[in-house]
Amino acid sequence: RVVALGKFRESATGSIEPRTVMIIVEWASKEAFDHYRDDPALADLHPHRVNGTKNYIWHLFDKLEDLRPILK
């Protein structure tokens, strides 16, 4: 599910290169993400993302509830 989608407005702090647009997607699991990324039926979509953007990246993060045990 798409959690957030937005156009870059400004950097509040820090000096990393900003993205023009960022999409944050929540996956049910790492396996679900891997299935999406590796699905041969969707293989023709991936080059459009990579070639249609500048500095295209995938970053994977843990959910907050997965981190709670170590944040105590």
C-alpha cells in the first residue's frame, strides 16, 4: 500500500540530495517486496522506473512495531 507520495518542497535539516518526488510503499513482508521486484509478469515495468527517473533507488526500512523491542 502507498503510505506517502509527495513532491519535494524543502529540506528542514541535513544536506542529502533531495528527491523531486518520493513514494513510500508499505509491503506486507520482505518476501512480498521480493516477489513484486522479481515477478516476471512485471519485468517490463522496472526499466520505465529506472530510466524515467534520476537517481532511482530502493530503500527498505523496518516498521516501527518491529523496532519497539530495541527502542526500550
